[in-house]
Amino acid sequence: MSDELQALRDQIDGIDDEIVRLLHARAEVLHRLFMVKRAEDAPFANPERERAVLDHVTRARGAFPPAAMRALYRELLRLSAVVAESSEEPSADAVALRWLCSPTISVMKPYVPGKPVEVLERELGIKDAVKLASNENPLGASPRALAAVREMLHTTHSYPEGSSYFLRQALAAKHGVEMDQIICGSGAYELLELCVRTFCVPEEEIIHARPSFVAYDLAAQEHGVGEVVVPLDDTNDFRYDVDAMLARVTPRTKVLFLANPNNPTGAYLGRTDFERLVFDLPPSVILAVDEAYFEYTHAGDFPDSTRYHNARERILTFRTFSKVQGLAGLRVGYCIGSPTMIGFMQRVRPPFNVTSVAQAAALAAIDDHEHVARSRQLNLQGLAYLHRELKRLGVKTYPSQANFVFVDLGRPSAPVYEALLRKGVIVRPIGGPQHLRVSVGLPEENERFVRALAEVLA
């Protein structure tokens, strides 16, 4: 071995010794950090902080490539939680178990749906409970859809047509687009997640409002994508702040999610402000418009995002059959976009993701205009009743373009929610510590809710 080679090896050994010393010092700080977070009841893993660390360590350029530095630090961050949570040397099993899932998923909170009627009745021993928690159509499913379901039941031994061909054909005709501009999914939720999975990488970010539909949070967390949250304007009926949303756009922004109307507040973005997003967002940003409640809207300046697809290349419209068509239990949704964007989403769409029964029901529901009209009329009457009666009780409500009312109780909502459960009325505590979301039900269900709330607040 030459003297030069030995000298280089000695130099590497010295550097390795320094790296090991620094790793031990880092581990000591991590353990103290863990103890502080545990005392504050805060999760140790913080995806946003981890992204900041990755950005920090790759900022300085040198002989070690940034991509390799990022990969190295990802492994270090994965093991950091094991080291921090251990008062002694972690076992091999503990280290191996840490690889079971990614750090972002390990801190996720699963989606919590509204409590089912059957569960409440079993838990509390009550009968005839009413559910005004999940924004379902109180009239039920489209009659035409139910007839189509009965006709399709004999085919359930076969796999469905994988691309939802006939459903996409009908939707394309309805919206005046080509079939390759539509993708169908198991509810709009699947397609919202598919948007993040298809177009985002961990180094990028999504923008969304809060409070809003939790799917945007969950999709970002699932894929380790950064979140930029823009609070709604609580001094202006929880409306969107377009100036704030545009101000938060950076070169890292990949998707801006807009629930219009918004869930859980019922507020909407009017045509003028919507067009600011269409025309002022950088061309690199995908404007993802979630219009789950579109058929319930009644404002004269409510924008139909499908009419802006010729004005902006990177725009996606998400719709669902779960709401006004009443097919929530069958899970059918769709997304409209450019052939290029939809083509990429089709590559990662799960096979056979929309059942044959669901496809047939949705196809029939498209033309059931009478059911949609009846549902809209019932909803407008229910909204007016709830706003009027809640005002009489001294409870603040907010204008709604959807099939629910967002309520500020002026007191903690959790005890009120629990008390309503004991009276057989299920609503949704969501959007803030003093807030409830109340779905519009049948007239007798709305009346029962108002009576029960009056008793609870008395």
C-alpha cells in the first residue's frame, strides 16, 4: 500500500470518527427533544420539519450530490424516532419495526366519518335515531339509479368494465368534453388522493384552506408532500382569502385545492374571485376544484369550473354522485381535465375501482333530472328552516351553498354534540372547538334536531 493511499484512508477514518461523534451528539439532543414534546403532548414526527431539514442539508453544494445527501438524511430521519424514544440502545426489532411504515404515515390520524345510526342505537339503547352528520341526500337514491342497480345484481360474479367506459361516455356528452378528459373513481375522495399521488413529489407543496375537506390533508400526509394552509376569513363568514392564497404560491407549489362550495363551512368563491385563481396562478400550478356539492348551489355568481378548462391547461374538476344523486353507499365520482393530465392519472388508477353496480347506478342517475330538482327544492327549504330556527335559539349560522349549515354555538361543541347523541340526533363537531355542521334532513328530522338542541342549550 502506498503512503498516499494510507494517508487518504487515515483521513477518511478521522472524518468517520467525527461523523460518529456528531451522530451521538445529535441523538442526545433528539432524546431531549422527545422528552419536551412528550411533556407537551405533541407528536415527535413532524413531516414539515423533516422537509425543512432535507432542504437545509442539501442547500450547500459540494462533492456529495444533493440527491444522495437527501437519501442519506431520509434514512437518518427514519431512525431518529427510534433513537429519541429509547432510554437505552434500541433493539434490532425496534429498529426493524420502524421500517414498517413511513414517518409521515406513522403520525397520520385516520379519517373519522359521522357516527352511524346503528352504532348509536346499539351504544345508547335508543331507537329511531336521525343522522344529520354526513351530508347525505335525505330523499335517498335516484329512483332510476335504484332500478338500474336491481337490473345489474345478477352480474356481480363478473369484474366490472375497467375503464367505466359507458359512464365516461355519458359524462363526456353531458359536459361537452372528450372521453379521454374524464376519469372515474370510487368517490371523489379516491380521485383527490390520486391527484396528489400522480402529480406531487415530497419536495413539492399543496395549498388548501382550513377548515376544509380533510382529504387534502390526508393525501399530502400520505405521500409526504408539503402543506401550505391558508385560514379562512372568520370575520367574513369563513370565506376564502384569495389574496392570501395567491401570496403563498412559491416555485414549490404544485396543487391548489379549492372546495367550492367549501366543506364544512358552506361558503363559496364567487365568479370574480375564482377567475383570479384561474388567470393569476402560475401555469405550473394545478388548480384542483372540488365541486362535490355543485348541484346544490344557488348563488347567481357561482362559477362552474368545467367552463374554464379552455382558459387554463392545469385545472381539474372533481364531482361526485354521493350527494344530490344519493349514491354515497356505492362510491362513484369523476374528474375532468386535459387528456394529458387524465392520462397520467389513469396510469395509477386502481384496476376495477368502480363496481359494475355503481357504474350502472351513476349512468342512470345522470338523466334523473326530476330527482335532482326535488332534492334541490327540499334542500333550499331545509336551509331556510334551519337558519331561521337556529337564529331564534340565539345560535349563529353561516350562509351555505351546500346541503348543510355551519353553526357557531358560542360554547364548546363537544358537550353539545354528546348531549344530542343521547337524544338520538347525530350531527358533526367539525371546523372549530365551538362549531357543528348540521346536514339538511327531511322536515321532521330538521324539526327534531331543533327541538333537541333547544333542550340541550336550555
